[in-house]
Amino acid sequence: MHDQNKLWRIALYGVLLYAAVYYLLPLYVMVTTSVKSMDEIRAGNLIALPMSITFDAWTKAWATACTGVDCNGLSGYFWNSVKMVIPAVLISTSLGALNGYVLSKWRFKGSELTFALILFGVFIPFQVVLLPMAQTLGWFGLARSVAGLIFVHVVFGIASTTLFFRNYYVGIPDELIKAARLDGAGFWRIFFKVVLPMSTPIVMVVLIWQFTQIWNDFLFGVVFSSGDSQPITVGLNNLANTSTSVKEYNVDMAAAIIAALPTIVVYVLAGKYFVRGLTAGAVKG
Amino acid sequence: MTQFNGPAQYGFAERWLPRLVLAPSFLLTLVFVYGFIAWNGYLSFTASRLLPNYEWVGLAQYETLFANERAWVAVKNLFIFGGLFIGGGMAMGILLAVFLDQKIRGEGVLRTLYLYPMALSFIVTGTAWKWMLNPGLGLEKLVHDWGFTSFTFDWLVNPDMSIYTVVIAGIWQSSGFVMALFLAGLRGIDDSIIKAAQIDGASLPRIYWRIVLPALRPVFFSTLMILAHIAIKSFDLVMALTGGGPGFSSDVPATFMYASAFTRGQMGVGAASAMMMLATVAAIVVPYLYSELRGSRNA
Amino acid sequence: MGALAIKNVTKRFGDTHILKGIDIHIDAGQFLILVGPSGCGKSTLMNIIAGLEAPTSGEVQIGERVVNDVAPKDRDIAMVFQSYALYPTMNVRQNIAFGMETRGVPRKEQEETITRVSKMLQIDHLLDRKPGQLSGGQRQRVAMGRALARNPTLFLFDEPLSNLDAKLRVEMRTEIKQLHHRLKTTIVYVTHDQIEAMTLGDRIAVMKDGVIQQFGSPEEIYERPANLFVAGFIGSPSMNFIDCHLAEQGGDVGISLQSEGGVRFVPLLDGRRFADRLGQKVILGVRPEQIEVAEEGEPALECKVHLTEPTGPDTMIFTQINGKEVIARVHPRAAGRPGDSMRLKLDVRKVVLFDPQTEARLN
């Protein structure tokens, strides 16, 4: 009985470690490939450790790699993404917090219906709004601009940020709001003095969720931007799929890591909130 | 409902502020979600090609769509990809969650490792797997170096197999997510149920199979819903990994829609295919949302 | 002077009628209890008094003022909530000060009030703690402190003791009563606990299904319950209800009761009032302490003891009359043992009769 138990534990750890290798392998390959030279890549194999480390591929990916006609690397795309992601995240999160507050604590006739309407926006396949949005952005002079992308991400981010905040605020006891109203506080004072100070966890979850979503978006980027307004995901895809004569896998991998770095850093620093965001709403049972 | 069940509101501010605060989001949603769906629906009944053209053509674009071989490849690929992606991701995620639930040392680290792909863009994932799966220098060469020189692995450039590379990368990215959902569900199960079953003499696999997993039915359905939703919307991964190729062998509805609407000057067909995608998602989501909302109202 | 008047207040959501015409008047300084089982509408009524919910129709008057259109903050009330509703991110001092800050009370006055209130409730050593660091009883005190700082004309307590353990609940009950004696403010207090209702209230409104079943002093409610529901709800152990028929014997109107020892006719006081109901079914209501041990030679019911429950000062005797289980509260020394036979009699001055159809009291 005891031996059987021990065997079972060993098998258990074996499977779990094997799975860890499976998840880590691509990351390992990306990193090692990015510091190899092309000669070494051709001579060696996928999982061999680099014999000598060179950061040429990194500098090339950042500054000189070709992404189509231009050969300025990913740096421009990277900064486009930064310029896009910060306002888009802040605006969509703020709107979500206010919506959630109203939908949970200041319900009025018709607010439930409004919530249901907004909620459906979480689920629509965005393909269905691409064509009208492209046209509309053109009318407002926002086509192919970072501002246009910010607008699109805010509009289609509202649904999930509202859902997150609303579900969190439903859990704040109504009695707290009643007490504050008896204490003479109004709509805004209750929000800023009572509700918002209690919201740190959900604010973190939503900020990280929105950051990850918007940074990693490709669909809106590729449809609504061009040239010098494209975000990093589009830049990476252009770089990796540009048909140059020689495929430089080390540059591709360095570029992929550059594109992934911000979200990886966030994941490492605040993984707890990231996981909470992913599982929020999905687990009720 | 003649009377509304909510807080009493006094004065102009309390009565109108909540509505005012909600108004921008409400209007944005109304216009940019529902208005645009209607607009796109309208486009799908017009002769639009490179540019919008509001000449009414009835169902002609849908006829073109259904007569298009490439569209059917995309639908077939969606079923292959969706089925394997959901099945594989589910199986792997549940297995890892159950294993991780056995009071594992270093659980936190393992969990972090399993889930990090979820933080990546599908474009990054696609680029990485494209390199590893490429027949020249990737996995194939590795296995050759190990001495199995007859080994071939050319799925990425093989029209019959290219969609399966998307499955591999998709499962890699999403199975950790399934694990996280089920692990959270497992942790929510009352310990005393398991203890009671142990006292009844049930073996561990039996306890999981008969008691724990059935208790996770709601998690199962939520996960199924989310994965199905990811599958139908998946665009980035295919674009980065295969670009829909070779040829259009690994096209999925999302890439088909993009190509029709934005690169091949068939806006009407693109709009029609987007409507079909919406209908598919709605068929899955609406019943789910309905039961969820009804459930929460009763709770 | 009237402190609170509720006039024909109704509340409904769609087809659900939560309150069906509530009328209550109390004077300044009175302690009003709203008591009833959950779902009876007592909390809704409390929220309507506070202005947190709007009545569908009817009028609420606090002091001399109709307050239907007055916001909660302007009603000159303070409320203690069941969950205490302390702001979790503020410490005790900030919790108490929040309302005063909102109303723009000068800082010096705020300090004085906090000092006075926290001394009175013995929470002055907790002022810098967050609610999460306090015990249930301490949170309860802070919640009361926050209400006291307001110095309102009307205090509202919404089941304030239901989250405390039994011992603390009794202590806090006494403290609330002392506080009321000291401050002489009007209090409206919601509870589902009939003991709290009896011990605290000057006036008790017993509610069920959105209707006030009886409104009166604790004595009235206990001695002369308006109907079966009130009789059964107030008192522990509950009043015994015995089905019987009105009969006449030797010119007296009374009831016949059957116990293990045989059938016995018990004449009622004022029995002739029921002469027109002779032969009809009635429900006899008798509280456990109204069943006494008969003296030697007195007419009595021979009852077999089925079970005894000693509580210390009294012992509960379980027996059977007219086929129904009946509890008698007797002195421990007089109590028989299970299987013994005891001679019991009813205190006919206090028993009550109910109509089985309308459930209303007859005598």
C-alpha cells in the first residue's frame, strides 16, 4: 500500500514536470535562438544551447529589420503600442468602474436591460463590426491613426470592464451604500470615498486584463492602422512574414520576445491578478 | 413591473446622475455594436466589392459565399480546429488541474509555468511555433540529429496537415487556462464531501470521477463556452503561423472574412461571412447567457 | 409629541405586495419594535422610514414633518445596520467622522463628538483600528457610535444583534436599553427575535405578510394576543394550542379536556359570553406557565408525563391533552418523572380562546 502510494506520487510529479517542460520549451527555444547567429542555427539544432551569445539579432529586430518596405525594426511599432495601450486602458477601465458602480449600486428602471445589452458586446465576433468601423473611422479622420485604435479599443473594451466591475461591486454590501447615504454622501462622494478605496483588487485585475488584451490585439491593429501607426503585433507579423531571400529565425525570435516582453513582465509581477481576471466570471460552480 | 426594485432616489442629481454616467457607454454600445451589426447586415445584402455600394442584391452575396470552395474549407477547418482544440485543451487542462490538486510541492511555480502562454499574443505564439515546426531547421532537423533520419514533419507546408499545426499551438497556449479554471473550481469544492467519500471507502480516481468532476459541471460548461468562442474568433494564430496557407488550406472563417473584405475586394462576401460567424457565436452564447442571467436572478 | 407616524404605507414590486397598508404612531422617546418572521416586510418598512426605499403609497412623518420627498440624509435619523456597514478602508475614527465631514461640521466639534461618543461606548482605545481588526461586539459598538455621533431625533436599528453570539447578544441588549434610558431618543428597532422584542420595546408591532397583526405594549401582546399567529410567535416555549368544543355543564359554559386520566369539564370565566357558540369548535390557547400543579383536593387533570426538560429555574413537562402535545412549565421540585402521573390545572383567568376559522381571539 505504502509503496503503491509512493509510485503514484512519483508518477504524479513525473507528469507535472513533463508538462512544465512542454510549456517552457517554446520559450527556451525562442530565447536561445535569439542569441545564436544564423550560422550556428543552421549548423546546430533547435534545442542546443548557444555556443556563443550574440545580441546582433536583438539590435536588428529592434532597429533595422525589414517589416515590409521599411527596414527600421520594431522600435516604431513598439512605441505605437505604448501610445495606444496607455490611454485605451485608462479610459476603458474608468468607464467600466463607473458603469459597474451604477449597474450595481444605483440601479434604475432599465438599467438591467442596459447591462444585458452591454454584456452581449463581450461575445460578438469583431469581424461583424470591422467594415462599418473602418468606414466610420474614415469619416472622423481617425482611419490609420493611433487615436482611431484607442477609440476602437475603448469602445469594445467597455463590455468586459463593465462586467468585471459590476460583478465585483455586486459583492459590496448594499448596506454600506445605505450607511453612506444616511451619512449625507451623494453619488460621487460615495464612489470616491467609499467604493473606490475598496476596489484595489478589481482595478488591478481590469488594468492587467485590458493591458494584455490591447497589447496583444492583432485584428484591430491590422485592419484599422497602416504604416506608421501600426502596433507591435502587426509589426512582428510583418517582420516574420516578409519574404526576404534568407529567413533570419534569430531575428524573428528576438522580435517575438520584444513583442511579448511587456505582457510577460506584467504576468511575472502581478500574475495573481492576471489569473483572477481570467477565472473571474467563468467559475461560479 | 410597474414598480422598480432599487434604491429610492431624491432630487435631480440622484435621479439623473446614474443615467447620465451610464449614457456614454450605452450610446457607444448601441451605435458601435448593435448599429454596426445592422449596418454590416445591410452591407451583406448589397453589391459592395472594393468599396461599399448600396445597391440591393438580396441574398446574392450569401449564394456566392456558399458556392465558394474556400469558404467551405474554412468551415471544415473550423470544425477540425475547434473540435481538437477544445477536446485537447480540455483533456490536458483537466488532467493538470486534478494532478495539481494533490497537495503538490511547488504548485505555485508549476501553475505559473502552465499559464504563462495565456499572457502572450497569439502572434508571438504563432511566430515561435512557426520556427519550431518549420521542416528545414526545426523539430525535423532535431530528430534527424538524434539519428532518426527517416523522420519527416512537414505539416506546416503540407496542405492536408497545416490546420493541425494551428491545433498544436492553440492547445499549447490555452490548456493552462483550462487548468486554472478547473483548479479554481476544484478548490471551491467542499472538502467534507471528499472526506465523506473516503470514509465510505471510495478510491481516489473513483472520487474524482463520480463526485468531484460531476460537481464541476458549471465550470465545464463555462470553459467549453469560452474555448468555443476563442475557436470561432481565432484569427491571429492562423495569420501568424500559416497565414491561411499553404494556399488556403488552413483558412478559418475569421481569416476568410478578413481576406474577402480587406484584401480581395469582396466586401459583400466578407460582410455575409461575418454575419454567419455572428450567428454561430449567438447560437452558442445566447442560450448560455440566458441560463446564466436567469440563474443569477434566482440566486 | 408624535415622533413617528406611518400612515397607510404600502409597497409592492409588480404583483408582489410587500406592505399592505401599515399604520403606526409613536411618541417621542418611545422604543418601537418591528418584529416578525423573515419576509414579513419589517426591513422594507424600516428602509422606507429611513428613505432608502420609496413607498408605493402612503405617508411617513418624522417629528412634525412629512418626509416622503426628503432625502435620507435630511431626515435627521441615524441607522445601525445588521452587518454594521462600517467602511472597511477607514479606521474607527474616520468611520465615525465621515458623516460629520460630509455635513461640514467644524473639525474641533468633530473631535469633541468622537471623544464623547467613543468614551460613552468604551471604544476610545480602538479609534485607530480598521473594522477588519475588530471583534463582532466591537464593530457593533462602532456602528452605534457612528449613529450616536449624528445625535438624531430618530434612531433606526436593523437587526443589530443578529450577528453576535448568544452571550454578547444578551449583554448588548442590556446596553442598548440603558442607552435608551439615558438618551431618551426615539428608537425604531427591527428584529425577528421575540425575546429582544419583549425585553426592549415600549411598543411592539408584530408583522406578518406585510400586515401588522397587532400593535401594542409588550404586556398586551403577551397577555392578549390578537390572533393565533401573534400568540404563537411571542413567548418561548410557544403557547399551547388545544382543539376543543364549547359545552355547558351545570349552568357554566366551558370546555372539556381529555387527558390520560379521563375527561374533565373546565368552566371558563365569563363563559356565558360564548353561549351562542355552544357546541362549536374553538382553539384554547394556554401558555406553559399557565398550566399549574393542582393542590391536594382541587379538581385537576390527571396527566402522564412523557418527557421532561429541566432548564434550571423551571422544568418543562411534556404531556398530552385532547390528543395534542402540551408543555407545562412547573417548579423543578413539583415536576414528575417520565411515566409518572401529575395533577395539573389551567389558570382560567389567563387562558385565551381563538376562532379556528378567522384565527382571531374570542375572549
